[in-house]
Amino acid sequence: MSFIHFTNIPAFFFLWTLPVLVGFYVYAAYKRKASLKTFAEAGILKQINVNISTSGRHIKLIILLFGLAFIIVGIARPGWNPQAKKVERVGRDVAFIIDVSKSMLAEDLAPNRLERAKLAIIDCVDRLDGDRVALIAFAGTAAMKCPLTLDYGFFRAMVEDISIESIARGGTKIGDAVRKAVNEVFDDKEKRFKDIILITDGEDHDSFPVDAAKEAGDKGVRIIAFGLGDENTGMRIPITDSTGRKTFMKYTDPEGKTTEVWSKLDADSLRKMVLATPDGKYLNVSTGTFDLGKIYLDLVASSEKRQLSAQSVTVFDERYQFFMTIGFLALAAEILVGIRRRKAVAE
């Protein structure tokens, strides 16, 4: 043992409790003595106190202080025998792309497509372990809301903040979102270990998403797509005005005829996109439920990972158990120590 190292130095702050306890002990002894003088004549004070052992009180205090001191040292996590250890971090780079176009307000999933997508990503955050994640929102254009990070708390906050107001331009351009992920999120150092998790209803306005997927596949990026919404009948898109009144989105053609807009899941386009990438997967959620966390573990977390960083750290053989055991044994012994004399002394 060359030297002792304490991992939790702030724990020693609790050592201030020891002189505080001594102060309380002295104060309590003073108050006891003062109370006895109030009700007893000085001549019979010893007879009243004859069965109380002052030394017993002192011993209890010493044992208590001893036990607390050892527990505090244990909380500070003492250790010795330092050894150098190389720590490697491995993982994948994952870009979550979420559709925030108005069609995602359709309520064929509860409470609507967009909120269901957000809840799925948030549930997935708890399963993340070592993978770097990024967030892109898209509608008529795409914007990076969170770059690649290991700060899962920040990533979660960015997901919670997503809404249809996150992108000012209306429309749906899936291809632009995929290109942004490939060009601005991922690097070109490796042609593997990179995934796009795309959550959308699949509707697109001339952004050539399949071509974008092929570009991603050529760079080794895999796309895992989740299709949300009813694929057959579709669903109307609700619009809530400033007074809280709910209506439905309408379209007026060049001839002046107005019809309600119905949004359907375009599963075919999403299937073509994932087939253009290595080991791409399409999951047709439709109007059902899905556990993105479990799917992430099965498809992403279990996949081959690359070394993202390596560093040498010093580790110690921690021996806090020794100090904690002695401390608790001392506290147990303190309870067993009596403060009365074994035999009273007669007058």
C-alpha cells in the first residue's frame, strides 16, 4: 500500500458533526446538573445521582464518535494500490430523424402521430448505453436539433421540445432530412457503425427520398424506418385555432373546390428506402403500438460497434467495507454500554 486515496473527498465535511455532538453532550451534562440543583439540596445530590455512572456516559460518547468517524471515512471511499487501466468506449452513431409536418397531427395513433413518435424516442433514451445520438426534425426543410452526443439528458430535452413549430416551412421532404444526416451528422472515417432511425408517415414532396437513401447506403449508413398512420383510408389532419376550436385541414384546388385533406401512410416509399441501405429495416407501425426501446436493443445495440475513444485511468482497490463494518459495530456496541453502576453505594 503506497498511499491512501479517497474518491469521495466531500464526505469529510460530515466530520463537523463530531464536535457538534461533543458540544451537545457538554450542554446536556450542564443542563442535567442545573436541573438537579434546582430540585435538590446540595447535601443529597450525591444520593440522587448515586446509581448513574459518569464514566459510562463518557464511554458511550467516545464509542459513538469512534463509530461515526469510521463510517464517514468509509463514505469517503478509501482505496490503495493504484493501478493503471485502459478504458475503451465502443458504440454506434445513431441519428433520429422525426417528421414534424402537419400530417403528423393525424390522430390515428393516440394522442397523434407526432406525440407517439416523441414518446417512443423518449422511452428509447433509457436503453441507450454508449451510442452517440443526434436529432433531426424535418417538414418542408430539415434542421439539426441535437448533434451527436453522449449527453442523453440534453438529447431527451430536445426531443421533448419538438413540435410542428420546430420547422417553419411546410411540406414534407424526407430526402433532405436523410441527406442532412449523412452530410452533417456522420463522418466519413468508417463506412459502418452508423444508423438512421426514421419516424414518419412516409408522405414526401419531391425530395427524392429513395435516391437519398441510396447515397446513405453507399456510405455505409443503415436506415431503420418506422411508418406511422393508416395505410388504407388515412386520417384527417386536425387544426386548432387560437380560440381552441378544432377544425380539419382543407385544400382548395385551382377551380375553387374545397376538400378535406386526408393523410395516409406511404409504406411503399419507406420500404424502397430501407432496401437501398445495408441491412435496412422497415417496421410498419401503422395505427398500432411499438416499443422503440426494445427494437433499438434488438437492431442497434446488438450490432457491431466501433471503438470511439480510449484512455488510461488509475483505479484503486477500494476498502470502504472495512471502515463501514467497524463503524456500525461501534454503534451497536454503544447501545450495549450502560450508564448505571452495577451496585448502588449506600449512604
